[in-house]
Amino acid sequence: MSTPTFWRTSAHLSRRLIAAKQPYRCLSCSVRLAQELAQEQAKQDAKTTHFGFEHVPESEKESRVGAVFSSVASSYDTMNDLMSLYIHRLWKDRFVRSLNPGLHPTTSSLPSSKPTPQTILDIAGGTGDIAFRMLSHASTINNDHTSRVIVSDINPAMLSEGKKRSLETPWAGSERLSWVEANAEKLHMIEDESIDLYTVAFGIRNFTNKQAALSEAFRVLKPGGVFACLEFSKVNNAVLNGAYKRWSFGAIPLIGQLVAGDRESYQYLVESIEKFPSQREFAGMIERAGFMLPEPPWEDLMGGIAAIHKGVKPV
Amino acid sequence: MVNSKPCHAALKPSSCVRSKPCRRLYHSYEHERPPPFAPTESRILSAALSHVPTHGFATAALIQGARDAGYLDVSTNLFPTGPFSIVNYHLVTQRLALAKDAPSTNDTANNISENIRTLALRRLHANKPIIHRWQEALALLTTPAHLPTSLRELALLSDEFLFLAGSTDVTSTWYTNRAGLAVIYASAELYMTTDMSKDFVETEEFLTRRLAEGEKVKGLVGGVGAWAGMQAGGLVDGLRSKGIWI
């Protein structure tokens, strides 16, 4: 019954769509245009990198990311809770639990082998979220009171926020917890093959050169050591993706403006999530750095809003 | 050989991210099967399996296995399913081991049921060294998260039995045979965990009885099916003779 109306509407719509198309362009012109565009793109790629949706010179990204995090450091936790509706805590718990840091109790009592305490390097872990969970898991679940965590962050404001928070934990001032200000692409203060577990949670998408950071992770890890990354990723379900994009582009910058008084930083945050490679591409990057991937290579959290990637350095 | 190469980018199925040989979806008599586990994984898992009699199917065995292979405790992150990966390793390797000394194709034609019995017994005996821990494995196998993998593995095992025994059915019995054999094998495996007899003779008898029952049921179902088909045909013919257009 509604067919005539439907046809009229669709015919009208298609006329409008056709009219909106660009006028005919001869093939030779379009080829030349495409070549010019490609050259321009290549020129840009040589020197620039993404900063959210913007293209910025590679040398500039570090300082601009720095500015973002210096600006948000003080309200970082409140904002994380509000933006993720407290779910980031569940993700971080899941991340740490699946890694099972610390020496396993049944094996550490075996007389045959003397295991050395683990050294865990938490990159971009300024506020200590992951580090405190690691120490807590090792101590309370595995009864391991020897393994230690090095927290590294490029941003002194975030590190001081973490140090402030560590005062409320049992590990404040203990040698199990130490702090390093470093760029994850140049970890010269960390020796080769000295780390058991390298973690980076919600940090790697801000790195200027992700592949360089992965190679650096490969260098500092002991043979058999594990690289683990928790990061925002691509949502698999179209419906969920629609709702999620609405939330991230609509609500998050607004919350940032109201709570932290800084809209630009949170606009950068959602744009950087959008620019981060998909699960498959990122797993390929980890493998290219030399790691062995588990099967399956990643674990999606909440349909792919975030994902846990792991890699093991071969012996 | 073709199989040992990493899969071609254009033909990559969705599960193939890494440069590991792809799973093959058909059987070839000419080419060997690609190995089911990467070398490192199988080194750690086989070492872990040797610790199962003492530690059970648990994280402790996996960690010991990693250490024996020269890896760290934390390297067990290579196995997201934890202890279940040891169970899976045992199931897959033992299934593939069946093909090594299977009855040759010449003497398969006459006695398929006897071949099936021999193969099932050989597979059950492969569980001997870890039988006192097998209930832990069964618990892991029936965990909801692992159930799809376990059922798939059981179906593959049942298929392997029938294939190696020389069964060439291509009718609907292809499905019923495999389903029936899977049920019989799984129950025999469960029976074996509480079998205290010497050299598991009671399990052997149990298996023989179940297989004989299976044959009987198969005959009965076949007979009933033939009878029902006959009756249905007669009914249709009768109705047609009354002028109903069927």
C-alpha cells in the first residue's frame, strides 16, 4: 500500500543524490589530480604524525601530548570515572588479573628451582593505577612480597600525581615501587633484558612512534618476558559502535569542559582513540617487533571498546 | 612443501594473523598435516604435561613446563586459556598419534567395528599416565567457556576413529555413526576414571558392551526406518488411489 509513496520518495532522493554528485571530470585530469594528492600526502607523511585528527610535525607531538596531560593530571581520576562510567576500573582489574603478576605460590616453594623476583615495568603509568593493582595482586593472590614495579611516565605532572596517591598504599617508600621519568621510545636507563613484564595501559596511542616503542619494549624484556597492552580499540558491533561514538564525541568533550575546564584535551582524547589502529593491525605491529602472539592474539573488552594485546619475547 | 609456508595474504582466513601455518580444511593423502601447535607452544605444553601427574591440570604445571622449556613464569601468558591449554594439547596430540599406527587400509574392509574397538582402546590407554588427574581435565572440558572447543575435539576424535577404521558411509548414517561413537567413547572415558581393575580390563569390557549395544540400536533404528518408509509410501499410494493429488 505504501509502495507508491516509497517509490516517489526514493526517486526524489536519488535525483537529489545524483544532483549532488560532482560534475564529470575527464580521466586524465582525475589521474593527474590523484597523483598530486598522493605526492602531497607522501610529503606530509615524511614529517608529520597524527595529533587527534590534526597533522602535526613529529617533533611537536611529544610536547603537545605533554601539554594535554599536564593539563588533565589533577582531575585525571575523576574524569576517567565519569567518562567511562567507572568501567575503566573493571578493565584495569581484568588486565592485571589476566596477567597474573608475581611468582606463583606452588612453584616458589619447589626446592628444585629458585625463581628470581619479577621486575615489572609499567609504561605511561603515571598515576599508578596499574602499578598498585600489580603489587596488590602479587602480594594478596600469589603471596609474593618480592616482585617490584617500576612506573615510568614522560610527564612529571602525572608522576607526581601517582606519587601523591602512593602515600595511601602500603608500598609508599618501599623498594618494591619506583618512579622513572622517561620517553617510552628511548628507555636508555633500563638495561637490556632486565624486565619480566612490560605493561602499557591507555598510553600507547599517545606515542609519536609506536613501532619504535614496541622495539624498545622488545629490547628491555628478558627472553620469555611479556609485553601487555590495554588500549581503546575498534568496536565490532555496528549498533554498539554507533552508541559509543555518540557518547565519545558528544559527551566526553562536554564532561571535560564542565569538570576539568578543558575541552580541547578531551577532544584530543577521543580523536586519538579514533586514530589508533584496529586490533588486527596492532597485533601485526606487535608481531613485527619480534614478539610471539598468543592464540587468540587479543582479548576484546565490552565488544572491542578496549582490547588487551599480549606478546611473548622468544627465548 | 606447500603446507609449511605461511598462508598467502589474499587467502588468509580471519583467524590467521600471525605467520603460522594455516589450518587445512581438507584431508590429503599426499601431504602431511601442518603441525597443530607452534614449536614454542608445543615445547612448553609437552613439558607442562609431564608435570600433570604431580601438579594436576593446573597453573602450577603450566609454569613448571614454561621453566623446563627455558621460559619465565610470566611467559604462561602465551596461553590465555591457562590449564585448559594443557588438556587441549593432550587431546589434539593423542588424536593425531592414532593415525601413526592405524590398521592398514587392506584389512579395513571386512571388520570396521573391530577396528573401531581397537582404536578406541588405544586412545583410552593413552590416558593411563594421567588417569588419576583426568577428572580435573573433565571438569575443565565441561566449563561453559571451553565447551565448544571440547565438543569439537570430541567430534574430531570420533571422526578420526571412523576414518581410520575404514568407514566410507556417505549417507545420513555419517552423522549418526559419529554422534553415537562420540557418546560411547566419552562414557568409556568417564568410566575409566573410576576403574580400579588391573590394566583397565573393566573399561575394556565396558567399551565392548557399549559398542555391541550401539550395533544393536543401529540395526533396530535401520529396521524401524525401513518399516516407516514402507508404510509412508503405502499411505501416499493409497491416498493417490482415492483421487487425492499428492
